[in-house]
Amino acid sequence: MAEAADFQGTRPSPARRWLRRTASAVLGAPLLAGLLAVPAAGAAPAAEPAKAPTGSRTVAVSLNTLSPSVPAEDDTLTVSGTLTNKGKETISSAEVDLRVGPRLSGRGEVDDASKRSAYVPGVDPVTVGDKYTVKFPKLAKGISQDFTLTVPVDKLGLDDPGVYQLGVSVSGRTTTAPYEQVLGIERSFLPWQPEASDSRTKLTFLWPLIASPHVTAETRSDEQQTPVFTNDELAKELAPGGRLEQMVSLGSRLPVTWVVDPDLLASVAAMAGKYEVESGDTTVPGRNQAVAKQWLTALEKVVEDGKVIALPFADPDLASIAHRGKNVSGTLSHLQNASAVAATTVETILHVKPSTDFAWPVNGAVDSSIVDVATSAGAHNVIARSDSFRESTELPYTPTAARPIGGGTTAVVADARLSTLFDGDMSRAGSSTRAVQKFLAQTLALTEQAPDNERSIVVAPPRMPTAAQAQTMARALEGLAGNRWTQPSDLVAAAEVKPDPRATSKLPRASAYPKKLRAQELPTQAFQDIRTTQGSLDSFETILTQPERVVTPFGNAVNRSMSTSWRGRSLEAQQYRDAVRDYLQSLTSEVQLIEKSDVTLSGRSATIPVTVQNKLVQGVDRLVLRLTSDNIRLKFNDDGSMAELPVSVAGGHSQSVKFDTATSANGRAQVTARLYTEDGTQYGEEMTFTVKVSEVTPTVLLVIAGGLLLLVLAGIRMYSHRKRAVASDTADGNGDGPEQPSDPTPDTGPESGAPSGTGEKVDR
């Protein structure tokens, strides 16, 4: 990096060069001896047992506390830590010494000092004096001992302001080496700036409030649409001592720029009310409303006068979108929607107006495609990092963060050394103290690079810091509280600082994007899954009478499917996307056609009912039911073998849609029923049933006509016969009137009440 070339053109003093040559000779002799002792060719190297640490690595030294981190002239420096004998022998006459000096020149020397592990005579600082030591008569193997060293600052020999090496060493004797030697050492740094510098570096420290998604697409059917969470882990982060609680509590007293994911705010706001949590195949009521309310109240109070940056909703992975998703239709529109709802969400919940003009790719790694995606969503500032923006010229100082990269876009380049100091496990006191002192040393060395060139520096720490990392970051910023060589600034101001004309503004090539980060990106299939889900949602939305009850939770879930937090968790990301898709399918299937049995038509025309069922709470409309027949002789609504009718069904009800049919011949016809949206998109599964036509044929009509004719002829014959009989009786002189025939007996039986047989019979 360019910063490594601190004070370009200057050379170490003659004394320092002599010390370095001496150290090289001392270190080089064992190496040369080792090279000369290479086994003869063909000799198989013997397997060596694992060796215990020896020499100046025999004792592990941990510096757990160093107070004050930035001492003043009248202070007393207190250093405490732990010694652990890692060797195989007991150490006798152990003595712990504090070592200070010499003053380091530039950021590169700070880096070099922190990389050394073994003791280097003439390079490592000298002891303060026998008066300020701690002695242990015996340090048994495998045993740890705590120590505390206390030294007045005026006894440390600090001269000019700057960064001084500080170390704690332990010396002693062993049976194998019965002479005094350094058996362990740990290094740190002591920033020395007793008075405020005339020129101070503007320092912007990002304080991120970001979490992984916890809310599903599912909501209950009540009026409030009770949300369902995947688990209750978010409550642990919000509770006292939790990661997010620590971020708010610690950040409340620090000069930081809050970088907020609106989805986190929306999730906590949902938790503050009624919510449910998935538990196996069911859900249980959530019980952490009080924790959520307390966290939101504290945050709202903290940010009321602060600077808040709102990321797009759910913190979408810009690099994944740029490299794998932008060519999948709809992906960029999701990103734009996530940006559009960000400001509204923050304003509604925190009652402050945030800046939505910033994009933050993972680890600040950028290329032209990532910047294009970020700007397409409305961002004019991209938070990058200096290990991505490598300087093309050997600058003897760290340049200002703001860089114009074309198109009205500014890259705000965070300092990689400072931003990565808090990575790793900060729960160990020694690691935390080392990070704090190195942060303070690097900021002071940065200011001293060009004291007449006031610069603006940005620190972008881990995206989701652990509680221990947050505590370490807070301690580091508290060390700068005196504003002796820095002054706090905010991200908006840092983006507006006049750029350094010597700093690089050229975007890295796509091939320069880190392979490790590229391997963690969401796959193209993820964006294809999202597109499929969105397509189903679009069709479903068009038929709902209250679409916002579905569009909002599913739209948020789609945004969460693109979250940066899924990096390194590909299986969990897939499970989340699958859950969103499956739940949407379960909702769309609540509107369906009821299976229909075969239908029998006993005539040339009839009405066929088809039932649409709606199990949703809300009504559906703008649906079309289409019937088609494979038999051209079966016609619907006098309009051919296909007919459509509109469908509207209230929530929780069913609706029968009736189609008039006509046929010109008997036989069978396969009828297919299917729902469509108004724009012609198929909805749900089709349903098929058989229509049987049992028409009265001409032959049957002839038979019936013949039978009727016979009955008529028989009636005429009977009538004639009776008439002759009456005439004969009258001629015989009986004198009686004509005999009246009785009412004829009905010749048709009652209509049968028995079933009409298999299938559904539809009479005319």
C-alpha cells in the first residue's frame, strides 16, 4: 500500500542502521547453520516430535490492560497481564520488565513492529529500570501468573510527540540454560502527544446497526397482520449485554456516524407489538416486547441529534447483484424498491430524516459493475476501502477519503488498516488491548505523516460487530477523546471534503475483486428463485381486494432474500427463499376450483355449474373462469367450444359460475376448466371433467309415434264398438240412457326418486 512508503526519501539514522545490521547478522547466523545442516541426498528425514516453544517464545505474555491508553505528563502508566510458561522446564528467577522506545517513524514501522514475535536485541525497546519490575521466584511449566507494572510517565523517557514502542518481557533461567535470557515478550504501542496538535486529522467512524433477517413472509389473518419470526434470536441481541444493545449503549457516548439497516428497525418495531415465533410445524407467541421497546426508545433518543445513514432495506448484497444478479430480470427493480422504502422506514420509527445517498459493498471491495449497481439504486456515494483502491503513485501519506470516480459519484475510501483492526476475536483481553493501542498509534502516525496537510479519514469497522468488538471499538474511540491529533467528523461531511488530486480515483478491474469474497456471493440461482417468487406474487396481487396485506410482507421478504448477511450461509439463504416461495404457493392455492364429477346432459341444452372456492380472509375478483371442450358439437353460451365468465368470491366463501351449454349430437366431451387473471395469466391448476350427452334420437321418436298411433286407433275402435253397442240396446227398447264411461286410469307412473346413476345429471 502507498501508506507503507512513509516519509518517502528519508533514511534511518546511522545508529539505527547499525542496530538493524547487527540484528540481521544475529538472526542470519542460525539460519545459515540450518542451511548447512541439510541431510544428505536420499536420506529420509526423521519424523520429529512436536517441540515446546523455546528461546524468547518460551513464555506467552498477554497485555490485558494498559491505562491510560494515551498518557499525559502527570499520569502513571499501569500495565497488567498474564504470563504462561509454554516450555518443558520450570523457569527460575523470572523477572517481568517494562520496555519503552524507540520512537517509530510512520505507519509502516508501526506495522513492522507489530509483526515481530521473537525478541530482537537492539531493535526491541530497552527496559525502564530495575525499580519497575515484578519478580517470580519460580514459574512452573504450564502455569499462568498475573502481573501488574506501574510506572510514572515521566520515568518512561518520552521525548518528542509520536508513537513509541512499548513491550513487556519476561526473563529467567532454566536447567538447560542456567543463564539469564529473555524467554517471552509482547509488544504494544504508546501514543505520546501531551498537547493538542496544531493540525488534526478529521476522523469519521461508522457505527453499523445491521442484523441478519429474522422475519418471515408469513403474517396472521388478524387486522394487525401479526408477523411471524423464524426464531427469537434477535431478542438476545437486543437484551442487556447483547450485541445490538451494546452498540446503542456504547455508541450513545461516542462521536460516530450511525449506519442503519431499515429492516432491523422494522423487525424490532414488529417485535415491540404482538408477534409469533416458528416452533417446529407451528408457532408460539413471542414474549420479548419489553426488550424491543426499550431498545427502540434508547436508539431514538441517541440519534435525535446525530447523523444517520440509511442503507437500502435489508442491506442487499451489491456485489452479488452486480456479478450474478443484474442480468436476471427484476433484480435491479428490487434494489431500487429497497432504497425507496429506506427513508420512510427510518423516519417512521426513529423520527429522524436519514441520508440515503450511500451504498456500502461488502468489505468496501468495489469494481465498475458494483458502482453501476449502487448508482442505479440512487446512491451517489460508495463506501469503499483502501485495499481495493490501491494508490497508483507512491504517496508519502494517507490521502483524504473522498475520491471522484466519474458520473457525479464519489468513492468514500475507508482506511483498510484502521477498519480491519477490530476483526477477529476481541473477547480475549490481550487481543482487545492490542487492537486499541495499535488503532491509537496508527491514527497518530497518520497525522504525523503530513502535519501541514489536514486530511479526512474514514473508518468502516466490521459490518455486524460482536459485543466484544463493539467494546473494543468504543475503547479505541475513547482514547481519542482529548482530540489531541484527531477531531470527529461525520460521513456526509467526509464525502464533501475536497479530494486530494494525487490520490487514485481509478476503479479496480472486475478481475481484481477478491476471490474469497466472490466465492461467498449469492449464486445466480438465488436471483432466479426470487424472480419466480415475484412472478407468482404479481399474479396473485391482481386478484386480491386488499393486495397491500400480501404485497408488503412478501416484498420485504424478497428484499431480505438478497441480504448481505447471507454471505457464508448459503444453505440458510436457500432455506429462507424456499420458505418464502412455499408460503406464497400455499396462499395462492387457497383460491381454487372444486373438483367436479362427470356431468350427464339429458337434452340438447342445459346449464353446467363450476364452483370456485376462496379460503382466503379477503375477497378475490378480476378472475376469469374459462371452459373449453374437445368436442366441437358441445357449445358454451352459444359461442363455440370455449367460454369465459368473470369470477368474484368473498373471503371464506365459494361461488358457482354457470355456463349455458348446447349440443347437436349425443356422445362424450372432455371439458377443461381453468382460472385466469384478467391479463390472461393462468392461475392455479386446471380441472377436467366429462360431459355425457343422452339426446332423444329419431328412431326413438318413431317408435313413440307408432305407439301413440296404435293407442289412438285402439281408442277409435273402442269408441266405435261402444257406439254400436249403445245403438243396439236402443233398438232393443230398453229405454235406458247411454252408459257413461268411468275416468280412465293413468298410464304413466310417478317420477322416480332413485339416483340418476353415476355422475351428475343436468336436465333441461
